[in-house]
Amino acid sequence: MIPFSVLDLSPIPAGATAADAFRHSLDLAQHAEKWGYLRYWLAEHHNMTGIASAATSVVIGHIAGGTKTIRVGSGGVMLPNHAPLVIAEQFGTLASLYPGRIDLGLGRAPGTDQTTSRALRRELQGSADSFPDDVVELQRYFADPVEGQRVRAVPGAGLNVPIWLLGSSLFSAQLAAALGLPFAFASHFAPDYLLTALQVYRAQFRPSKTLDKPYAMVGVNVFAADRTEDAEFLFSSLQQQFINLRRGTPGQLPPPTRDIAWSEAERAGVEHSLACSVVGDPAEVEAGLASLIDQTQADELIVTAQIFDHAARLRSFEITAQAHAALAAR
């Protein structure tokens, strides 16, 4: 059975604080470790009052320090926001503190709006266009130093921190294939090119020192509860969050509701974006995940769930872990 992992945006529910979100993230990570999840990844977003993981490498250190065996990493760091050397030093530090447990997933999107991007980078010209070169530069910093190399990542050099490429289109699929890197597709919010991107990645893959054959991870929203109607109720928080983003009014994660105030066009748009979601009771979750694995032939699933109530979020990931065990026993 393929491994399951966790993608955490460290959500800040309405009325809560970032400190609450970090406590809940650590608690979820500790449970995920116990339940057998392989990785626990955090995502870089900026200027979003409902997401606490902006300083992603700092939160990764918090999670890794509070766990023992689960791999911890980024899903992902938005590399255009940073100089490659800075990321090499940050993740070299993490890998030195928690050897054998740190992953570096990279994205080429800003993780925010244009105004905030400018505040982060000061200069936007060429930032996304230089992404392939920046990835290669980052790889060099993690490799063994060579004679005459004037700039080294300290710590970082020689640590060979695992690099993943993340994407929601064909660009990162092609780049991951060309560089022989593992690839994660963000189908949990952008499902349109999922199957095409996986096909392109596998067809164009070139073996590398990192990887001898393609390795593809697929993102999926899972909202699980003991009753279907309860799972659908929990799912409404994420649906509302997407509506608010599209209306230009992002905020903290809304409480669930049984009566979402949306137009038919908004509903259709949200349902399209969240098509890669499994919502239901334990039997429905097991069947839905089995179907997704069969459809994509994924090497790994990474599960995310923006659930308002922390106890309900824990239960959802527990049910998902039980579904994994049931699928493995088939």
C-alpha cells in the first residue's frame, strides 16, 4: 500500500490566534506520527489571516522538535520569494538538527497576491522565470563542495536534503522530469491538469542521482467523520474559505454551516476547484481514496483538511489512517 502523508496549512479558525494554530499543528503531527503517516508538510502563504505557516521553516523546526520519527518538510516553500542560498542554509540547519527527517518541497507561485509579493521580494522581475535555475542552484548548495567553490551553504553543503517540485500545471511536471526529482501535484485545489501532468512527468522522466524512476504524490482533501452528514458539515468551512478568497475577502477559517450563502456560479466554481476531495463516513472515505489511487496510480497521497474544530480534525485524520490500514490489508 502506498504511504499517506499530511499537508497542514496551520489554519487559524475564526476567533483563534496563530499561537492556537501552532499548538494544534503540533498536536496533529504527534497524532499523525502515531497513526503511521509518512510525512508532515507545511505550506508557505503570506498576508492570509487564516493561515499561520508564513515562516515555513520556523514552523517545520517546531513540528520536527516535537516529534520523533515522522518526516517534516515544506509543501512548499515558494522559491521565487527567496534567494536559493537562504533556503539552503535554513534547510541545511533543519537537516542538521533533525537528520534524515527533513524534506524540501518547492513551488514557483508567490503564495500570495502581487502587492504582498512585492513587499516580500522588493523586485518581481524574472523571479518566476528564474525558477529552474534557482532549483539547480539550490541543488548545488546541498551537494558536496567542489574545489574553487566560493559560496557554500553552511550548514547545508553535502547534506543532500531531498528536494521535491510542487505544481498545479505542466511546468513543474516537466521540470521535475527533466531534473529527475519527485513531483507533487496540488490537486486538492487545482485538479484540472492532474492526470495530464502525471502522464507528462512519467513519460519525460530522466533518472538522476536522486531518483531512478518517477515518484508522484497527489494532494487530496479528506473530510471524514463517523456520519456522512457530519463530514459534509465540516467540509463547508473549506467551501466558505474558497468563496471568500474569490470574493476578495479572505479571513480566518469560518465555522461550518449547513446553509452556505453562495450563488450558483460560486457554487459551481468551488465544486470544480475542490473536485479532488473525499467527504464522508469511514466506508465512503476508504472507497474514495481507493478510487483516487486507482485513477492516478499515485506513489503517495498527501492529505489535507481545513477543519474548524481541532477535535474533529484529529478524528478526520484518524479515520483516514484507518482507511489506509484497511486498504493495505486488502
